[in-house]
Amino acid sequence: MAARRITIVLSTFGVCLILAAAASAAPPVGAPAANAKKTSAPQAKAQSPKSATTAQQAGASKPATSPISRTVARPAPITPEPRHVPLLIRKLGDRSYATREAATRALVQIGVPGKDELINALKDPDAEIRYRAKLVLSEVLQLDWRNRLEAFVADTKGEREHQLPGWDRYRKMVGDNITARRLFADMQRQEPGLLEASEVSAKFAGDAVASRCQQIQDARRMPGRSTDRQIPLGAIATLLFVSSDEGVPITTQTAASLTNFCYEPDFGKSIAGGDPTPIKKILGDWISRGFGKDSTAMHQTMMLALKFNIPEGIVPALGILKDGGANPHMRQYAILVVGRFGGPEHIAQLEPLLSDAAVCIQQQITANKGFAIETQIRDVALAVMVHLAKQKLPDFGFTRAQGNATVLYNTASLGFATPEDRDAALSKWRAWREQQALVPKR
């Protein structure tokens, strides 16, 4: 206890000495000679580059104090100021452990005004200065972020700017009402690093998202880590928000991880209950981002759109149909998504599929002497176009059509027993389309 009290006194005294030197440009009282060896406190051995001194140096007895030095008055306390930062940074590498500690505390007290010079100090030739500058910068930024977040939460009316990473883009995407602000605050608490990464560069943000997804997956696989298996809503929202920027590169594996996270119970509850608008806007923006020609990612996201009733699911659905490389299973669901979220304006984009004879499903009907019904891509496309045109499906040969609350129609119910039945349905549709073309537009 006594040793700790001495250290505190030395550190406080050291701050005064350092700042007195900054004010007078004279060396502090009792400063070591230029050729003297730097000393280190024993407790800093395992933590600081300067703690490499030998045990004899650490335990060396203090030189005798002359009567004159005992009578020298201690300098009055000086409050650390931004103008002291350059000298304090140099003192991070001082020969005296007490001086280094005092400089470290003073820089933390100065805080954000010293940020730029601390960042420059990360490249200093002195390893001790680099080490301590990193520690100080981390603590300063963490404290500053915490203060800004508390101010943001208290500012419920959004009357001030708080310079939180990601807020400008979030506000444009989601809004700034009380519910939106509450979700953003949760995102800041859960994933501040990801939000910082989103403002560095698109590639850096993509790497950060991929790394965070992997960390979450690894944590969930570890035995005895049940607390990590429930992913907080704020974490999922942040991952979706950061990766919803089309410039952020997202791999198929990362997209699959993000899709799986959206099936977490808390995420589903947040959309189903209360005011789901903020999280639905984030999810919708992520679903509608471009995935290039990654049909797997587009299929996963449009199925997510079906589950949570996200209209933006039409974007990946049209992407699958445009690419043409997806398998029939994906294409049939893409058509149904267009039917659920689209309108008459999308009929023209489906019409080329009326020549697609790829088989979606076959079923054997045992009644009436038994016959097989086959559903092809063009059958699904025709049924959806009839739906978008607000016509009745039985009028176009779909006498067995069964509605589905999630995917609009059960695919198996849209097939035809014979090619002749299919041809008749297609002929009737073409005749109807020609008739509509002849009707003058108002």
C-alpha cells in the first residue's frame, strides 16, 4: 500500500515537472543528466519496451538527497493543455518510469485535442513512445466515443451533431425519429468498430464484415459459449447496414452468414412486433444491393424478403431472371417473388419466359385413371403474369391453382396435364395481350 502511494505521488509530481518544463523551456527539477541511464519501475517489466532494464537497475538504491534538494519547493500544479502535447509525447520515452507514467496520464487528460499528434507518434522511432501513444490513443478515442454516444442518446430531438460514425448515411436511409435513434444507439454499443470501418474505405469495411461474421460463427461453435449463440439485434443491424453499401465487397459465404443471422429469434421479433420500420429499412436496403451475378446470394436474399415481406426482394428476383444462369428451382421462386411484390409494369420482363420449358416439378395424380402433371417455368411465368394483369387464373386454364401466403402460389398447382392444355392457355394469353394493345390509352 505504501509503495502504491509513493508511485502516485511521483506520478503527480512528474506531471507538474513536465508541464513546468513546457512552460519555461527549462529542464525539470531533478531531471537526469543527458548521459544517465533510463530507469524503469519493476511493475512495468512485462508491459513496456523500456522495462528491459536489469533487476539490479530496477532495485538500485536511491542516491542520497542533499539538504539543498530537500528544501526545493515543488512546482504548483499545472493543468495539462493541448499546447503541452508535443513535449508530453517526447516524455513518453523518458529515462524515468515515473516521468513516462506522468506524461501518459497527462495526455489522457488532454484527450481528443492531442489525437493527431498521437497518431503521428505511432510511427516514432522510439518503441516506448509508439507503445504508450497507442495506449493513450485507444483510451482517448474510447472515452470520446462514449461521451458522444451518451450525448446522442440524451439528445432525443436531434438538435445537435455528435459526429458518430455511420450516422449521416443511417439518417438518410432510416430516418432520425426516436425509434431510429434508439436502434442506432444500440448498433453503436454493439459494433462501434464496424461503424468506424464503414467510414474508412469500402474494401476495409468488407474485410471487417467478413471477419466479424467469422468471429460470430466461431464463437457459436465453441462448447460452453451459449451466451454467444444469441446474436444481439444491434450486431445484426450493423452488419446489414455496413454491407448494404453496394461498394462494399461481399462474398457468397459472408452473404450466407448474414442471411442466417436474420433468422435469429430476436431479429424476427423485432420485425414482427413494435415499430419494425428502422430494421426493415436496413434489411430492405441490404436485400436490394447488387450481388453481381452471384445467383446463390440473390436467391437467399429474395427468400428472406418473402419471409419478412420486404418488397425490395423484387431486385434480386429480377437479377436472377435477367442473368438466366440460375437453375429452375431458383427461377421459379424469382418469378413468384416478382408476382408478390411487382405490378403490371413487370409483365414485359416475364414474357420472354413463356418459351422456357425447364421443368420445376412433376406429380402423379392417381384419380381419374391416373395422369401426370408437370409444372414448367413458363407455366409459373404465365400464372404470375395473369395475376399481375389482375385477371382470373381459371380463365387461362389454371383450374387447380392454390394460393400461398408466402410464395403467392404453390408451384405444383400451376402445371398442366397435357401439352395441349398448356398451348391453349398460352394462346389465350397472347390473344388477351393483343386485345389490350388495341385498346387506346387514356
